[in-house]
Amino acid sequence: MRLVVPIAIDENNLTATNVAENDAPAYSGATTYDTDDQVIYEHRVYESLEDSNTGNQPDENPTKWNDLGPTNRYKAFDQAVASQTENSGTVEFTVTPGEVNNAVSLLNLSGNTAQVIVTDPTDGEVYNTTKPLVDNTEIDDWFAYFFDDISSLSDVVFIDLPQYRDADIEIIIDADAGTAKVGTVIVGKQREVGESLFGSSVFIDDYSRKERDAFGNFTVVERGFSKRGNFAVKVDTAKVSGTQRALSNVRSIPTLYVGDAARAETIIYGFYKNFEIVLSGPEKSDCTLEVEGMT
């Protein structure tokens, strides 16, 4: 079990991207806007709620502007997994954190491959790893190989980045001729909590509305869902105090929890609901950790 506390990614450390920010015109205080006119202000899209809307800064006038959320470029950094940054062919970001970070995670992906490149200004390229997004875990015979639908991984993590303070971290999601998409980009420093054990459980919370009428017919309104997990973790007893402190520090911070980097179902971005550590012995202790994911 590892946890990764994300850094904030904004215009100060997002140093390059191929995703245009052209969702709407930039807001101008000298322009008069009518109802339903849209503008971009500080990387968010706003829609005017009235005619003759002049000189009303969108973020300070919620009765005159409706906040529609981040621009397409910044949806990958808005902490919501469901909203996706999209671009034809590839989505490319270069992040220059200015501090040591050794983990990258990409959630709610759509594409063929995900690639991370780390380039240091002194040592040059020090890391270059590409992960295919085809999920072959259900291919267990020749019939499945030839006839089953192709499944794709939606979540991947890169947890072996070298630790360079001034490096550029380039992230590329490649969909060839299709549309590349990513819901959340996480860059941060990882901490190992302990060993995830079999017996852990993973599931989802579905927020869709399903109602049955008097004749037994269903009305379904599809909504978002979030991943959840109950993890059993073996922790070094000597590290219990540090583990408790680390978890306490992220109690109100969206954090990436990685039960097993090779098992996408155990990768959850969100908050822990509770954790308990039992001092089972002088060498190893038992920890239970319940995690609730973001939608």
C-alpha cells in the first residue's frame, strides 16, 4: 500500500501542453455580455445569467455568472475524476514542479498508451516509460483472444520515477487517430504504508437514480460513481507512529491510495474514511484502511 499526495498543478508549473484553451473567449471587463454568453476567466468557463452584463468579474458575481467548471485544458487538474481533458490524437502535458516528486498517476484514461518522460536540465532524459492501456487480464484462452471485446485500462501509476528536483515531467496519452482523454493527472511524492494483503475488498458507489413505477417499469438516470476500498495492510511495528502521522496529515486532502500498482482496481483517488492500527507484535502490526474515492 502506497499513498501519493498530489501537488497543485496550475499555470505556474504547467509549462507546456498541446491542449488549446479555446472553450470560449477570454473575459473582458469592458465587454457587454448577454444571457448565455460564455467566457474564460482564470481557466474556468462562466456563462452569463443576464443581458447587459458589464464589468462584473465572474468569480465575484455568482448571481450574474454561472460557473460551468474548468476549461478543457484544466479538467485534468480539478480533483474530479469524471471530468476529462480531451484532445484529438494525444494529450500532452509538461509539469515542472520545482521540487522532488517520484510518482505519476493518470486516472479515467482513454487511449492506447500512456507515457511519462523525466528530463533533468543537467543529466538530460533520465526516465522514459510507456504503458499500454490494453487490459489482457481476462484473456485466458484462444477463443477469448480472438473474439472477446478489447478491454482498456482506465487507471495507471508510475511509481519508479527518479528523484530530481528541477526535472521536467512530460506526460503523453496517445490515442493514435482517436481522441485521447484523461480525467485526473496526479504528480506527487509517494510514501509506502505497508503490504496490502489478500482479503482486502474493492467496490463502487453508484449515484445513478433508479426508480420503479407502479407497473414495475424502471426509470434510470445515469450519474457518476466512485471507487471504494477496504484494505488490510501489514505495517512494520517500528513505523506505526510515522504511518499514523502520515495518514493524519492527509485526512482532509484528496490523496491517491495504491493497494497494488499492478491491479487497477486497487488504485483509488480520494479520502480515507477511517483507519485502525492494531499493534499485533514487535515486528509487524495490522492496519485496516477504508478509502472513499472521488467521482
